[in-house]
Amino acid sequence: MGVVASLEKEDLHKPSGRLVVLPKFGGVTVGVNAVTLLLALLFSVPLIWLVLAAFDSQATQQLHLPHFSVENFESALAPNLMWALVNSVAISGIATAVATVPAFFGAYSFSRHRLPFKNPLLFSILFLAGVPTSILIIPVFEFFQNWNLLSIVPASIFLGITCLPFELYIIKNAIDAIPLDLEEAARVERASTLRILFRIILPISLPGIAAAAIYGFIMSWGNFLIPIVLISSSDQQPSPTQIFGFISGINVQYGLLAAYCIIYSFPVVALYLASSSVFTSGFKAGRTHR
């Protein structure tokens, strides 16, 4: 009995084999949480002002309770402002298509084929993705002016070209993650390259393609410099130039500015909500093919 009791005492002091991690609330953790909360509050203040000023008939740059009114939204829904919003959708849509479609085919070539000078080309693509378009705007403007191309479609195509390098890199990373066994099995079944591309590669890499397309759309949607320089007609100007028109040296229409900015953000929010189903379907397709 004494031996058994001593063994039981030893077992009580042995570790159970499970690692128990107790939460630690040190000074560093509290400080990080406090800084994070402070930053969140600082970022939320402009959004709160935006919503309150949109419903304020006497909106100023200060944050205060609004004099409730919807006249700012009535002014923001004027035909010329809505036409600018349509122009923004057209510019972003054309630019996204121009960038995403060639980027998909180029990304597949870089991912699956042995190309000469492949690594230097990829490095050049990454370099071009970081080149600011502002340093190119003067020669591009002279070229567009000489060939009479100062309109919405050529400007949209140029915007798409500026987004193409980074989109190609994003889609290439998505295609690199697809196992080669799927393509080899399809080739055994005598599937053509186009059939493999559209029936296997496209569905599985769809989340990456959607991420690249969203990037191109957002970069084109918020661009101000290229449309105002490369589009000569005021009827073809997008929403960012109209927002700039709300600000003058004498007066700033804060209420109209806030209301139109809220309306201007709706297409982007809708794009994010719609893309969630694309991401989900792409992940399901990847699990199915695996």
C-alpha cells in the first residue's frame, strides 16, 4: 500500500501531456490594445463627419449634430453629377477589362511555360507596377493630343495598361498554386490548352483573378490625374473631377461634398459584396478539383 500511495503521489506531480497556455495581460498588450483603439477612433471620426454632414443643411468642417435635411442628396442626384458617376463606371469597367484579360493569359504563360529571360521579365513587371503614372503624364498627353485621342475610351485604356503589371503578378501567384497534376491528367484525356485554361485554370484561380480585377477597378475608380488631363470634354469627366469642383478658394460645399461622396462609394461597396460569392465559388472549385 505504501508503494502504491507513493506512485500515486508521483503521478499527481507529473505533467498531463497537454500544454496549457494561460493568457497574459502585460503592460505591452494593454498598450498595444490602447493604441489600436485610439487609431480606430481617429479613423472613425472622418466617417462619422461624412454621414452627419451629408444630412446637415448647414454643414461645416466641424463635427456637430446636424440640422437634419435631405437637400444635399437632392443636389447630389443632379443629372450632371449622375452622368459623371456613369462616366466613372465606364472608365473603371473598360480599364479593368483591358488589364485583367491580358493579365490572365500572360500570367498563365509566365507560370507554366519556360520563357527566355523569364526572371528578368518578371522583375521588370514588378518594377513597372511601382512606377508612378504622374511622371508619364506629360509625354502621354502630348501623344494623345497629336493623335486626337483626348477622350474617355483612350484614357480608360491607358488606365488599364497602368494596372496591368500588378494584376499580372497577382494572377500569376494564384496560378502557381494550382497543382500541375490537374493539367497533366487533362492532357492525358486529350484536352486542348484552351480547354484546360477555361475549364481548370480559370475556375480554380478565380479568387486571384477577382482580387486582381478589384484592384484594377479601385485604382481606376479613384484616379483623378489621368482623366482630368487626358479627357478634354467636360461631359466625359468622371466623379473625382466633379468632387474637386465642390472645393473652391471662396467656398466649400461641405454638405454636397459629403452626400456625393456617399453616393460615389456605393458602386465600390456593391463590388465588394458581389465579389464575396466569386471568392466562395472559386474556393469550392479548388476543393472539388483536388
